[in-house]
Amino acid sequence: MSKKAKMILEKDFKISEIDNRIYGSFVEHLGRAVYGGIYEPGHPQADEMGFRQDVIEMVKELQVPLVRYPGGNFVSGYNWEDGVGPVEQRPRRLDLAWRTTETNEIGTNEFMKWAKLVNAEVNMAVNLGTRGIDAARSLVEYMNHPGGSYYSDLRISHGIKEPYNVKTWCLGNEMDGPWQIGHKTAVEYGRIAQEAAKVMKWVDPNIELVACGSSNRSMPTFADWEATVLDHTYDHVEFISLHQYYGNYDNEISNYLAMSLEMDDFIQSVISIADYIKAKKRGKKKINLSFDEWNVWYHSKEQDKLIEPWSVAPPQLEDVYNFEDALLVGCMLITLLKHADRVKIACLAQLVNVIAPIMTEENGPAWKQTIFYPYMHTSVYGRGVALNPIVSSPKYDSKDFTDVPLLESTAVYNEENEQLTIFAVNRDLQEGLHLECDIRNFEGYKIVEHIVLENDEIKQTNSAQGTPVAPHTNGNAVVENGLVTAVLPKLSWNVIRLAKK
């Protein structure tokens, strides 16, 4: 007899309306993300601008609403002026962040055109490493001011008459990290972020700003960093950022799949710090969270040490994801949705080739990694209101975690479309999990489909030759008398879609 888990869903048990930017992604000038990823002029499927249309179609399939650009570590040494104007006049630069050569063939205007092709907004980052408040305000003027000033007229001279009106901006990147170009203490960064934020909003009062939080939770300055930075920037920013990557270094899957619990705790901690600063300031404004780098990243770290310095667009950070990685990514997506009241932006890092759901071959096909599927399912079916389910599940202990629920689950209700979607991971290594979900409050709702991602080989990967890790719709969920019942296969990602018939 398989183990049982129970869930109760009520229309009125709401966490929050989901901000669609929670399904954002990230394209950095790093490895083959840009050159050979989104852009490959000689490719059979390249359009007249050199953008790969096969990649565009896959990004559209993911319905990515927001893309962070141009970095990442790269932005801390980037002069944005290098990437605008006539391409043949742009300088080649040494990128110290990744020890490569940047040709600047693709810059701001080209990327904005690409973003429009995939129906995405851009989350623009400014350089607070080697640059500062002057470059930051100039870039906002170039991007968002209608005309009649030096930088807005420069944009118009580059063939872009209408302003882009970029809404979301990152104040630098990972400035707490010693690896960062222009690394700063919390006070140094807090001050420059405050002054940059001030003048950027003087140019365009409608923008929203993200201050850098810690590069990950294990940074020695974590918590003090957030508190100090927000102490300086509270009046000027809307978001504090979080970054976190996980890897199965000790090859213990039960522990690996529990790492989303640490992500949950990280989010809770940052919320607490943000609320402490609000209380300290006697403020009315709630600082929300931008989890603008998250993913699995560990497979490629050894091969990256072999890359020839100063080459152009070498294959860096090209993790090939397996089935267990897809399960953890699913758990992380559920974790983000559980905090939809405070996590308003999140960016899966990254989008193409570099720790990415989409991979490409030079002059060859593009293909979907295992993590493509949970990301696509939540982005497409996870629009609406995040519900707060009452869940009871069997639990287990692992090396680093206690009381890990076998069932990791949440649900999204789209009232307008009369749709209800349950996202669920069964962490059980041995057997299926019998799920009973009470949806009596959703009268007349029927099963549309029960999507399952499962595989007998936890280390199975996809490739250009084939995608053995791909979802099927043969899940066995049924609904009767207001009760959804299903057996979630062992180690599986499940999407149970219901709608009012």
C-alpha cells in the first residue's frame, strides 16, 4: 500500500496574486548565452538580425515575461556605451569577470529587439563596480527619456525613436562578493546604491529598483549585508535581491531534493530583515524580494577551469541537467510560489546554453534540457492567485534536513479562466504517493489533464539526439464528489490541471 498525503484547497485561502515576473529568466554576456545562443548570424534558422528563430520559439513556449540583462558579473565591468551605435565602430574589450573577449556585436538595442521578439520585458542592470551614478543615470536617460536631451537624442540617432520605458532595474550585481569587479563593503555599496537610485528616479520616477542582497546564504556577511544595504536604500528601492544555486555534490538524492527547504528558509530570513528595516524606519513601504538568480549549477565547474583565457564566447557553465535536477527545480519553483506575497520577481539563471533550460549546437539544433519542463509548466499554468493549501504528508530525515515532506506541493487558481492547477513533486525514492485533495469549494471543476515527468534513471539527461526526459499526460488523477485522487509516481513532477466544465 503506497503512502498517503492529503491536501485541502479553498478559494479564500490565498497567499497572493502572482506577479508574472516570478517566471523571469536571465541572459548574461557569458559563454554562449548571447553569441551562439540567442544570436548566431550564420545559422540556417537565423533571421535577418542574426537571431536564432528556433531559440525564439522555445523561449516563447516558456512564456518568459522578464529577462535580466546584461549581467551578472559581466555588468560590473561593462561600459554600456560600448554596445550602442554602429556595430563596426564598437570596441573589443577584455571581460575580466569571465576572462573572455567581448566583441560588443550585440548590445542594448539589439537585445531590446530580441526581447520584443520573445514578448519579454527587460530587467536592466547598471554597473556599480567600475562605474557609478553618472553612467547609471545616463543609461536610464538613453533608455527611457522621450527626447530633447543628450542621451535620449543619442538613442534616437541610433534609430530608436520611442523610449523603451524599461520598468525594472538592478543596482549592480553581487557586490558583496570578493570575485566581483569593484567589490564593496555593505556601507560602500549601500551608499552608492542609494545615490544611484536617487538620480535614476530623478530621470524617470516610474522605474522600480532592485538593491543587491547577498550572493548566497552562506556568505559570511549575510543578514548584516541586507540590513546595512536596506538601511541606506529603503526610501529609494522596491526590492532586495537573493541569489542561490544548488548541486548534488555528495550524490545523495534524498538530501538533494530537500534543498528547496533551505531556499524557503533563506526567503523567510530576508523577509524578516526587510521587515525589521521597515520597522526601524517607521516606514510604510514593504520591501519585496527579487530572487533574480536561482538554479542548479555544479556539473560544469571542472570543465570551465580548462577554458582558454580571452577567447570569444567559449562554452562556459554548460551544465547538462539530469532528471533529478528537474525535480529539484520543480521544488524550487513551488517554493517561489509559496512566497508569492513577497517574491515578486525571480530569474531562472540562465536562459540559453549557460546553466540553461535551452541548449544549442553551432549550426545545429536547439534542444530542451530536463529543467525546461517544470519551468514551462509553472510559467504557462501558474498565472493567477497562489493558494495556501493545507497539506499533510509523510516525512523523512536526510543528512542535512529533518522533517522533509514527501509531498512538495502548491496550487494556483485563475478565477478569470476558471482554472485550478496543482503542482506536486513526490520525493519518495521507492514508491508512488497516494494524494487526496479536497476541492469541494471548486464546484463543477473537472480534470483537464494530469502531466507527469518521471524517469527510471535519475541521472538521465537530454541531448540534441533526443529527449528521453520529457513529460507525458498519462497521469491517473480523477475528481469525484469534490475530491481529487491521484497516485504520484515515485520521484515525479506532476501538474494536475482542472477547469470548470
